[in-house]
Amino acid sequence: MGAAAAPIPHLTVITFLFLFPTIIRSHTPTISVKDFGAIGDGKHYDTFAIQSAIESCHTKPCYVTFPTGTYLTATIYLKSNVILDIPKDTTILGGTKLEDYPKESHKWYVILAENASNVGITGGGVVDGQGSEFVVKFDQRKNVMVSWNQTGACSGDECRPRLVGFLDSTNVRVWNVTFTQPAYWCLHIVRCQNTSIHDVSIYGDFNTPNNDGIDIEDSNNTVITRCHIDTGDDAICPKTYTGPLYNLTATNSWIRTKSSAIKLGSASWFEFKNLVFDNITIVDSHRGLGFQIRDGVILCRRCKRCSEGGLLRNLRFININLTYRRWTNYKGGLIDYRPGCQGLVNHSVAGIIMEHIDGLEVENVNMKWIDGRTAQWNNPLDFRPSTVNNISLLNFRSGFNRSGFDTQ
Ligand SMILES: *[C@@H]1O[C@H](CO)[C@@H](O)[C@H](O)[C@H]1NC(C)=O
Ligand SMILES: *[C@@H]1O[C@H](CO)[C@@H](O)[C@H](O)[C@H]1NC(C)=O
Ligand SMILES: *[C@@H]1O[C@H](CO)[C@@H](O)[C@H](O)[C@H]1NC(C)=O
Ligand SMILES: *[C@@H]1O[C@H](CO)[C@@H](O)[C@H](O)[C@H]1NC(C)=O
Ligand SMILES: *[C@@H]1O[C@H](CO)[C@@H](O)[C@H](O)[C@H]1NC(C)=O
Ligand SMILES: *[C@@H]1O[C@H](CO)[C@@H](O)[C@H](O)[C@H]1NC(C)=O
Ligand SMILES: *[C@@H]1O[C@H](CO)[C@@H](O)[C@H](O)[C@H]1NC(C)=O
Ligand SMILES: *[C@@H]1O[C@H](CO)[C@@H](O)[C@H](O)[C@H]1NC(C)=O
Ligand SMILES: *[C@@H]1O[C@H](CO)[C@@H](O)[C@H](O)[C@H]1NC(C)=O
Ligand SMILES: *[C@@H]1O[C@H](CO)[C@@H](O)[C@H](O)[C@H]1NC(C)=O
Ligand SMILES: *[C@@H]1O[C@H](CO)[C@@H](O)[C@H](O)[C@H]1NC(C)=O
């Protein structure tokens, strides 16, 4: 089956590039957590030693490093001009107790940078959220998770710590590091300016709810490249919760997810502008690409805020291969569960779901469907015509492949 080009002239979007002031490693002081008494046996908390090392970075910029080991810790607060340097064969292990995290639930991260500039994480090592310790009952469909909602700090069933957060920060760089087993979202960039995320591997649990890969919220000038994301929920999820999002590029990356590979528009009320996704291989996605202002336009009790959602403007999706493995057990194959506001809605779930878009270019996008249990799912595009404008499709293919699983 094929879906072909629209008669709209092919227009270009300014591709933006920006460079970060490169910190020359050899001229940068390195401070070891060992000198502050860290043990690194994975059993004793090393929180105080790690935090002391960070606070002691007086000559800036500064690398805080770790001898090989496993460092159990409560929340670590990164400060301006500090790069956390976690070497190969070394793991930062997030605590699993409520008292390991600050009082305010919006600061529940294993590693948190707030109001910081020139901060980052690198080294080739691992940050591990011990997500499986938060599972109450393992379930192939959806694990039942611990909820820290008894404290009043958080309500509902999504009360678990995220793994790494940069809030209100500038010049953020996360590279050459592995993030694994987040209990909830993995890497969260909130109200940041100038963020570079490259050569990062993310491993979530396929059956854990809300195991998002990278959530970019209300942030400008973000580059994601050469990342490997293998997780249970949305892999790259830009959001506009308290403000707009401009200039995001994601390139040269690999994604496997039980939910959307790229999801624009959950919990979003403001504009998205200038987003480029180029050379992304999406393997085994159950929801594919979703361009929807999903929560913003629907009146609902849970979301509390009700207004016209923001628009998605100037999006480019180029050179993307997607493989879908998706079906429904609902009758008729037309009902999609949309968490958040709406519950079950009658909606034919498609390869690309589009709502509230002005300016979208799709070029060299190849969708492959590998599960034929319900033919209704072989539907490349679903859009609400009254809400989309200026869409261009070039070399956009959707094909059905019953004969096997392609794990390219
Ligand atoms: C987005 O990128 C463009 C082109 O590089 C730049 O002119 C503009 O200032 C950026 N927008 C923001 C909000 O940083
Ligand atoms: C970050 O800045 C905000 C607003 O200026 C302030 O309310 C908050 O206390 C600051 N947080 C930290 C950790 O500095
Ligand atoms: C990643 O870190 C390791 C050290 O743990 C180093 O050998 C390697 O060169 C780094 N790779 C990149 C791309 O920086
Ligand atoms: C707390 O979380 C549990 C488990 O997810 C959920 O069943 C319950 O409804 C939540 N309670 C409140 C008050 O949010
Ligand atoms: C991003 O840019 C927009 C437009 O200039 C601005 O309104 C918004 O405050 C910026 N966001 C941040 C986090 O700086
Ligand atoms: C973001 O990067 C651009 C280009 O390097 C620079 O002009 C701008 O000042 C940076 N913004 C902040 C807030 O540091
Ligand atoms: C596309 O991305 C892959 C990594 O996923 C990389 O190996 C390849 O070189 C990239 N291709 C181009 C043309 O940049
Ligand atoms: C998509 O598949 C084609 C054909 O197999 C291949 O040439 C191309 O490199 C792939 N691109 C990506 C981004 O996976
Ligand atoms: C249509 O969308 C393209 C690409 O997003 C954009 O560059 C162009 O300005 C838009 N054209 C109109 C007439 O809005
Ligand atoms: C959804 O579709 C079913 C079956 O066609 C119908 O019975 C139901 O009323 C519809 N629900 C809504 C909310 O439209
Ligand atoms: C269907 O999948 C099989 C097994 O991965 C593969 O060999 C074959 O080339 C695919 N066919 C098409 C048309 O993509």
C-alpha cells in the first residue's frame, strides 16, 4: 500500500546548528569522589561524598570523577560548570526509597541540575535508576508500579522518580553515557537553552509504564544525535507545558519502543516550531509517530488546564524507517487508549497521527507493518483536516509485510 505526494511546493526549513564552547579536557581540573570518602560498593550511600566533590569544584570548569565501582546515592545536585564524569565500568545507582529524594515531587531525579549553566554528564559509564525495584507486579502488558502518592507530594499513579533532570539550565551537554532502568521518565530537559545530547544509550523496561526516553519540555535549541533508545514508553517526547519549544533536531539515532517513537503534543499548550528529525531508524514501535496536541484541546478533569492547544509549526521528518508491530484487542480495531484526559476514544490509529499542524515536510519515510492481526492498523495517515495546513509528502511509503520480523 502506498500513500503519495501532496501538490504542495517543497519548501525548506532553516536547519540550525550551533556549537558549544568546547571545554578542553586536559586543562580542566578533575576531582575524585574518592577523596571525599566515597566507597563505591553499591551498598553504602555515597551521596555526601559525591555532593561534597561537586561543591568543592572552585576552579571552574571542573570534572567530578569516580574510580571504578558502583555508587549508591540519593539525589545528586549538579552545579554550574561541573561535568559528572562517570567512567566505563562504573555505575551511579539511584536510591529506591522516598527519603532518597527531595520533598518536592518535581525534583525527584537521581541526578538533578537546576538553574545551572555549562553542566553535563559523560565518561562512558552508567546511571541506573533500579526501575525493577519499583515494580509491584510484573506484567507483560503493563507492570504495576510503586506509587509514592501517600505523601501529598504527588498524586495519581505516576509518582516515581525520574532518572536525570536539567531544569532551567543553559549549555547542557550529555554525551557518551548510558542511562538504564529509570523508574519513570529517563532524561528530562525542562526550560533549558542550548542542550546537546549525543552518543547516549537509554534502556528502559519494555513493560514499565511511563518509561519515556528523552522528554524535552519548554526548551529551545536542543540537538539530539547518535542516540540509542530502547524503552517502554515514548522515546523522544517534546512537550510545551509552560512555554513554547523552538529549534529541536534529532538525527542519526535508533529507537525501539512499545509506544510512540516520536511524540509531539502530550501535556502541551504552547507552540512547537522548527523541529527536524533526520536519519532515524525506528524498530518495533507500537505507536510510531504522533503529532498531536493531545491534551491541550480537550476539556478534562485530570489535566485541570483547558485551553486551545499550541500549534506544531515547521516540522521536518526526513530519512526515517519505521517498523510497526502493533494491533488492538478492542473490537473493530478502531479504539485507541489515550492516557491522560480522554480514556478510550474512537480513533483509527495510524502510522502518523496529525492534528494542529502548520507546515510539515515528510521526505524519504518508509513505514513497514509487520503484524497483520488486525488489518485496520495498516493505515499510514490519520489527520483532522480542519486542523492541518501546508503538509508535504515526498517519497513516503507504507507497506505491509506479513512474512517476518525485520529487526534491522
Ligand atoms: C532558533 O534558531 C534560529 C536559527 O538558528 C535562530 O535564529 C533563533 O533565534 C532560534 N530561536 C530561539 C528561540 O532560540
Ligand atoms: C532556581 O531559580 C528559581 C527562579 O529564579 C528559584 O525559585 C529557585 O529557588 C532556584 N533553584 C535553585 C536550586 O537555585
Ligand atoms: C567514551 O568514554 C570512554 C571512556 O570510558 C572513552 O574510551 C571513549 O573514547 C569515549 N567516547 C567518546 C565518543 O567520547
Ligand atoms: C496511588 O497509586 C495507586 C497505585 O498506582 C493508585 O491505585 C491510587 O489510585 C493512587 N492514589 C491516589 C490518591 O492518587
Ligand atoms: C524559547 O524561545 C521563546 C521565543 O523566543 C521564548 O519565549 C522562551 O521563553 C524561550 N524558552 C526558554 C526556556 O528560554
Ligand atoms: C546558546 O548558543 C548560542 C550559539 O552558540 C549563543 O549565541 C547563545 O548565547 C547561547 N544561549 C545561552 C543562553 O547561553
Ligand atoms: C544515520 O545514522 C546511523 C546511526 O543510526 C549512522 O550509522 C549513519 O552513518 C547515519 N547516516 C548518515 C547519512 O548520516
Ligand atoms: C532505511 O532503509 C533503506 C533500505 O533498506 C536503507 O537504505 C536506509 O539506510 C535506511 N535508513 C534508515 C534511517 O534506517
Ligand atoms: C509551509 O511549511 C514550510 C515547511 O514547514 C514552511 O517553510 C513554509 O513557510 C510554509 N508555507 C506557508 C505558506 O505557510
Ligand atoms: C465508539 O464506537 C462504538 C462502536 O462503534 C460506539 O458504540 C461508541 O458509542 C463510540 N464512542 C464514542 C465516544 O463515540
Ligand atoms: C518482509 O520481511 C522479511 C523478513 O524480515 C524480509 O526478508 C522481506 O524482505 C520483507 N519484505 C518486504 C517487502 O519488506
